[in-house]
Amino acid sequence: MRIVVFLHALGLGGTEKAACRWAAGLVSRGHYVRVLSMHDGPRRDYLEKIGISSQVVGPWRDTIVKALVAAAPDVIHAHAPGLPFEGDVLGQALGSLPKKIPVVQTNIFGRLENPPENTWVDFRLFISWTSCVQAARRASMGLDSKFFRRASVAVYPLDPDDGPRADEIAHFRSSIGLGEHDLVFGRFSRPDPNKWTNLAIRSFRKARKRHAHIKLLLREPPPSVTNQLKRDSDQSAFIILSATSDFDEIRRTMASCDVILHTSIMGESFGYGIAEPMNLGKPVITHSVPWVDQAQLELVRHGECGFLASTSGTMASSIVLLAQDAELRKRLGCRGKLHIRHLADPSRSLDRLEHALSCAVRSVDSSMISEDITSAKVAAAYLDREQFGHSFGEQSSLRLSAMELQFRSWMSGLRKRLIRAARSATSA
């Protein structure tokens, strides 16, 4: 097949990482691949190194039309949030062509809230089973044959990686002031205030009262958080590293940690920031956010790969438990490695992507409907069982927060309906 990959940008995020990994895999299987992106970024160099041509087309319909005509693809693999966004210009460009090109959309956020794209998207792929389940529920759709007729799941791919050598890790730890016996919890994120939550820091500080010889490595918190930590009396317990686009540097940092704390106010629809340290054999402590994305629960199976701990008290207890038990850290890390390598197996992920592309080109239904229904229902049952926590305190806190947010959403919708009604009455 001749395939055009359409991206918003060539940045360093998980979307671009998965798109480039898939593109390389498709080329290795004999397909022609060309990447079109609305904005430039550092992953363009990576594509050039592996021999995949790319072009920055901007958010301009006519430029996109010309690029599509020149590439003459059989199918387009587009990456989109499932919400209205700048990339909807692709639909406008397709409408300007004499013949519609089939489109497979990788739906990044498990959202089906952009009705116009339904006219030009032929097949949808979700990036985790949990995100798929949440997408159906948000749209009040059943996990049935109708839903999976032209939809499926291709979990973001992850190549197995056993990490840097022991001497590399020791050298890196020494370079950032860590001693041989320091026990390090790490949190990795972009310095985005919209995703930041202080849960990891609050929990860590509670845990230090019970286990004083632990450190928290942060790469990289928002500037306001960094500035505050540097003024606090316990600043020596924190190691703050700046953001970097050097994957080897990030890999060494992850490998230098004993346990990963993953907290995000938005949750995850997949979560490379969880998957990559798990791939290195690191246990992960994460939390539930039932009102947003929840794929972190799929990656970090509670008690198997780490712990789900959604209050500062339960997270602190999990930190202390892992700090005190090296054998438990090892066991959870090993199980997590096996789990994530199975879940995000790059060959199976690529098989599913190829299947979706082929269905779109031939304009046929998925041949995986029955299999996908079964997998989605298993994921839905696990989500329902786990997402409100494992203690009375977590149940109370999470359920109350979810109800409060639902009420606010209902009130916001009511206000919008009343405003529209008032304007309609005025104009009449």
C-alpha cells in the first residue's frame, strides 16, 4: 500500500513517537510511507535517518491537496484527538480532491466529539482498550458489532528494552549527586501546568516521615513548582532535572530510579511515561481519575505491576511499602515488564494497524469484531472494578469528586441551553 501519515506536528510527544514507530514498521513490511505534518519538529530528523520522507504542509488546505496529489496514496493514516482541532483541515482538503482517499484515524484521546470527521474517516483505531471503552461510553454507544464494524484497537507500540548497562546507570546516578544506596522515586512529565498535580510531592513528603532515606527525582515540573521546591526546607530530598529531547538521557534517568510515581490531572489514554519505565523493569505507582482518561489503570495492574493509589495517604503507604521491600520492587518490576511488552507488542500493534488500513482501502468491515468485543468487555469490567480505589477513603474521595464534576458539567450544559433559548427568543 501507498500510505500517507498525517500529523499535527513532528514533536516529541507520545503521538509522534507512536506514529514514527508505526511508519518505520510499515516500511519494513514493504509499504510506501510518506509523512505530512502541519508543523515541524525534532522527529523530522529521525524520519530522515530511517529513510522516510516527510513534508511540512502547514494548516493550509491547498498545500495539503497538492501534497496528497503528489503522493497519490491508497490510504491516509491520520492522528487526531477526536475533538475539533486544527487538523480538521484534512477533511477540507479531501473534499477538494476528485476522488476521496480512505482515512484510518488513530483516535488519541478516546473522544468521538467531532461530528464533521465522520464524513471522511473510514476506520478508527483507539490506542488502548480502556480508551476505546471510554470513547464508547462518552458517546453512549455499546461495545457491540455496530461499534466495532469500522473501529478497533492498536495499542501504541513499544520495542523491548532492557536498559543501559549497570556501569552507565552508576555513572549517571553519581553525576546527579545520588549515592549507591539512595532509594529514588522518579516522576517524569512535560512542564505543563494543565497536567500537573501535587499528589506525588504531597505523598512523598508523607512517606518521608516514615522512611527518611528516600529521594524524589523530578523531570521536569512546571517552573513555579521548581522554584518553590528550591526554597523549601527539605529541598535536599528532591532532585530536579530539566527537560530534554535526548532519549538516551531520559532512558538513563528512568533506569536510575527504583520506582516511578506517575500522576497527571488528565490521566492517560495510553501513557509512554508509564510504559517506558515499566519496559525497564520499574514498578509504578499511579492514581485514578474516573472523570478523565484512565488507561494508566490498564498499564499498571494493581498489585501486579505496581499500585493504584489515589489519595496522598494511600500513595504514601505504597511508597513506604516499596521503599522497605527490595524483593517486592523486583517482583512487581518483572511482572510489569512482561505485562507491558505483551500489551504494547509492536508486531501485534502493527498487524492491527495494517488490518485497519486494508479494511479502509477495500471498504470492508473489520474481521476482528468478535475478538474486539470480548477484549473491550474485559477492559470495561476491569475499569469498573478498579477505578474508584481500594480503600474507603479512596472510594469516598473519588466518587464524590466524580459526582461533583458531573454536576458541574450538567449545570454548564444547562446554562448554554438557556442562553441559546434566550437568544432564539430575542431574535424571533
